Amino acid sequence: MRHGETAWTIDGRHTGRTDVPLTEVGRRQAELLAPRLGGRGFVVVLTSPLQRAAETCRLAGFGDVAERCHDVVEWDYGAYEGRTTAEIRAEVPGWSLWWQGVSDGETATQVAVRADRVLNRLRRAAGDALVFSHGHFLRVLAARWLGLGPDDGRLFALGPASISTLGWEREQRVIARWNDAVT
């Protein structure tokens, strides 16, 4: 689960560790997730401690059972925190998070290490798991699930308040559903 809309998602700002709240639309999106997830039993529910994810988790009906997990926080964008891609590209032409990374923040490899820890934990769970997190982190998580490098997260667009499912087809890891946003 990616968190609902924030003012910074509307503006296209890189929102890593800045703890911005959901907008009213984001709160409504989170509430609309509840019936789509209801009736499912999850043996593990993890949420980023950042309020946009934790509030999405709560409004979707899982706040009482969720464990706050620092490993699922968003990429630390360092010096690029709060800036748009256009603003960064004015200084670094052609910049891409996936290729050039960030100054004074996390590398893609560091994000992948966190994603791998989460996947290892979830693979040990005796049933389905649910994770409330952030766009770039979840894209890296999907890439790592498929055995790809963290920079391959660039291939998986992900909108606010979207449901994605990592699963299995026989012994093959697959993406069973991706970027299924509430409307």
C-alpha cells in the first residue's frame, strides 16, 4: 500500500523523511482502501512511522494491528528533499534518482538493503502480509522481490493510495497486481 495524497505528492516534491500529513483527498483515499482490504486476514501488518503512511494504515482499518517499521520508510533524499525533479534538473541536467542518486542521502543500494530485510521477514510469515509505505521504497521492494537491482524500481510507476500485490505463480515470484489506485 502506498500512502494517500499529500501536498507534496501534488507538487511532485521528493518527500523522503519530511513528515507531511495527508490532504483531505488523501484521507478519503485511505478510507476507501478499507473495503478493498476488508475480510482479508494478514498475519503481519507493517507501516512506516511517517504520518502519511501511518495515517493511511489507520484510516484503512489496520492501525490497531500495525507495527511501525523503520525499514519501510521512504528513500532519504538528502539535499534533494522537498525539491521537484525540474528544480534538481535545473542544476543537474538529465538527473534521475535511479541513475545519479542524491547528495547527502541514501544510495539505491542502501534502500535495497532495507527492502531485502523486509522481504526476508515477510517470507518467514505464516500467511499474507500488508505493508503501508512510500512510492520509491515500494518500487525498490518490488524490484528486489523479482530479483532485480534496486535501480529497476524505475520500471514500476506507483500512484498515491494504490494497492499492489507481490505473489507467486507456482515457484516463480511475480507481481500479481500493481498500482491499483482508489478512485
